[in-house]
Amino acid sequence: MRYAPAWSGDIAYLLLVVGLLSIAVATLDPAFRAVEPPWPLPLLNALPAALLGLVAWSLTRRPLLSFWIALLLLAALYGVNALKIEHLETPLLPADFVMLGTPQASAGLLLHYLPDSHDDWLRLAGLGIVTLGLALWEPAQLRSGRRMRVLHLLLTLLLAITLFAGVAPWRSLYAREDARFVPWSPRETVSKTGLISGLLQYRWRYAEPVPMPDHAAASDLLARMDWGAPTPRVTPAALPDIVILQSESFFDASRLNGLDDRDVLPNYRALAAESVHGDLWVPAFGGGTIRTEFEVLTGLAMRYFPRNEYPYFQLVDHALPGLVSVLSEYGYRSLALHPNDPAFWNRAAALRQLGFDAFESEADFPDAPREGYFVSDQALVDRIVERLPDSGPPQLVLAISMELHGPYDARKPLGDHARRDAIAVPDRLPADSAGRLRTFLYHLDNADRALGRLAEALRVRKRRTLLLFYGDHLPGLPITFRTLGFADGLPAEQQPVPWLLFDPAAAEATREDSAAFLLPGRLLARIGLHDDWFALSERLRRETRVGPGFVPAGDAGLGALTQLRQRGEPLPRSADAQP
């Protein structure tokens, strides 16, 4: 075997691969299909994949195989991006790649969204055969000595790493795309820059998840609220058990035009008639359950962490005070129930940092009945009731449901296909969207029935038990939302989900619209338990008029305090006590 030229061949290979991948990008990227893009855009979008191909060449010494690997990675990236846009109408963002840290858990859920036809499997098999054929057929090229090969690998890695890190020379190369960057609209950004260039821009600009707090604003708010004034700690004579049921994609579908005459949530409405209840604004849409979950468990609003998409990966990397830790101080034992892979969303590690004593996940539901791809809500309710003893210390049970999770396509295995097929939906929906809406409404009815069963079980318990129930976000039905529209005329992203706080010992019908991060303070106030942070939250809740696009009372100061609390830094005592 002859030696390949050390650097001239690399440069030629890089130029060739960039050119070929640019053609692939121009074909795959939706931004470049409708109009002919300015010539640098496909090149800039192809360059990262080309550098990865060069790294692969350094490792395998097979140029064709390396180019093929780069092409497959590029195609996979655009394929996943297309699926995300189809279900959530937003493109891939850098934060989505944290899911690569839990590949088994992520794959278990995301595989349900992949096309599942005979032709698709044949295509995948064909790609695998080509890859294996190249690996076996293409001979490895020898480079000029071991030291030179190591130097080549280090240099190509350096180029790739500095690109992804956004070192100055690379930023200068991509600087002409700054005018196309629209920070508040990822979809608009990638429609102008291309997917990969947009990913790099978001990665470079928003690498730091936690903004620096404004200590002065924090001090001003605390001074206005008379923070630190002595408050006697009084423990009620009998502490109630607490059940928090976070219901996946639970949404009042009667808000949609064409369904506004339906009583789609009879059990919720009956329970709301004797509960504190209302509309709830959450920091997630179509997905991102842990954003809402994080707010409810910590009382920290995601609006103050605008660069963070998935808080359990970056904001809960240390012990974080919140609802669980406060209840623990009053003697509560805490249990989380979630019939899914515990590694997904980094949930097992995060719940541990938030103070939960125990966590039962999918492996603890081995024989539980399923509806669709996931453990049924009825089975989850049964487990909640089983885990509530009639004696011993007070209990906090957080249950995170899965049944109503997407996808909602027709191939989903259901317990009663006839009931699903009999659900009427508006005629103007496309056939696929109509089928998905029927499947969603089928599972929504199941979730509503499960809520009713749980409320009745808690009502007859000897120990008083409070139920905090809410939906985590709207479902991923973008075509349905766009086709039907909403009765209030607002877009899908501004629609609320239902919530209620049911206390069998003191039934009352009180309308109270709220936000996810305000719920823990409201819950503790109902029980009569004091904590400085949540008492502040409850005072601000009373001053806040919650609704579409609302701004919390004391917004600037609350934001600074939220960031300080997440960092674990002490809160200032007055406007004079600034660092």
C-alpha cells in the first residue's frame, strides 16, 4: 500500500466533501428548496459535517466510508428535524442534543415517532448494507508515519471543536449570517440561515444557561415585601397527604373551534365545581414536560432562564430547594411515580437532587395494563392509591402520567379501536390530522376518567388528602390547531391548560387562573405551612393578573431572586445590602 499525501490530500478531500455535502444540504434543507440561496449558505451548513468527515478519515483512513458517514449523519439530522417540525412546529435546537446523553431512554420514546412501513425498513437495511460494504471493501490508506497520523487527527479535532465552540475565526466566517438570526423565532432563523448554521448560531449565543442576577432589583423587591420579617412557624395539628398528578398533554379540547360544543372533560368539570380551579399557563408547548414539572416542584419560573430549554440537565445539577425539601422539613415522605424510563430527561438524577425519597419508574410497573404505547392512566391511579398508607408520616406522591403522550397516529395499539373511530371530529381536517385528533380525544377521555376515579378514592380516605392536578402542556397537534383555530382567537402557543386543587375536607368552587411556578406556594398556603420563598411567591401571586402574555408582579426583582436561588447564593436582605 502506498502512503497518501499528508496535507495536500486532506485539503483536496475537504474541498471535495464540502462541495458534495453542500449539494446534499441544498437538497435536504427546507430553507433552500423554495428559493435559490445565496451561494455561501449551503457551504456554511455543510462545513461542520465535512469536518466530522475529516475526523472520521483520520480514524478510519477510508475516505469514501468517511464521506458516507458524514452524509448519513447529515441525512439523519434533517430527518429528525423534519419529525420535530411535523409534531411541534419548531426546528431542532442545541438543547435537544442533551438527549444523546441518555440514548437508551431517549430512543425508547422517540422510536414511536419514526415512520414504520415496509419500505422504510428496506431503505434502512439498504443504507446499512452500503455502509458495511464500504467498510469491508475500501482499503485503509496509510499515512506518512504514526506521528503524522496522530498530528492529523489532533488538528482535525481542533478544527471541529473550535467550530462547535464558536472560536473567533469561525464566528467571523459565519458573521454575515448575523442579520438573518431571529433569536425569538428558531423556525424563522433556520428558514433564513439553514438548519446547521442556525444550530451553530444558537449554540454560540446561548451557551450559558443561567443569566447573571441583578442584585439591586432583588434587594428592591425584598425591601418592598419586608423580606426577613420574623414569621412564626406553626405546624397544623394534622398534616394532610398530598397527591400531585401531572397529566400528560391534558388540555380542554373544547377551546377548539368545531369542538366548542362538546363536554370533553366531564369528570374534570365536576371536580372543578368543588375545587380551586382555572386556566394554567405553563412554559411548554407540544412537549417539554420537565419545564412545567420543574416550575411546580421548585417555584422557579422558566421565563428567567431564557437560554435553557431542558432544566433537568442544567439547572438541577445540584441539590435545589423547593416544594419537596420544604415538606420534608415538616416530616413528609416523598415518592415520585412515572411509568417511563427513569433516565429520560435526566429525571432520576433530577428528582434525587430535588429531594425525593423514592422514585418508581417503568420497571416498577411490569404487569400494568397499557393504552397505546404507554402504561394507562387508570393503572397509574391504582398505584397512587396503593402507595397512600392510612397511618405513619404524611405523604407526598407526585405522579407523572404517560398515556396521553404522542404520537397520535393510527398505528397506535388501543384498547378500544371502535370507541376511538366513533369519535366525531370536524370535517375540514385532513384525514391524517382527523385520525390523530380522534386518538388524542380517546386518550383524553381516559385521562379524565382516571381523574374522576382518583378523586373518589381520595374522598373516602380516612386521612385528609389534597389533590393538585394540572396538564403539563398542549398536545403536539399543530396542523389541527392551525386548521381549526381556537374559540378565543389566540394562537396555540398562548392557550392554557386546566388545573385544580381539590380538598375533600373543604369543598369550594373558586375560579383562579394561575401559572405553574405559582402552584407550590398556593398549595402550601392551603395547608397552612410557611416557607419564606413560597410565602413571597404567594404574595406576588395575589398581585399578578395571570393570562396570555402576563408579566408577574415584581418581575425584575423576582427574576433576580429566582436566579440567585437556583445558583444557591444567599438572598440580599435589603436595598442597602448589595454585594
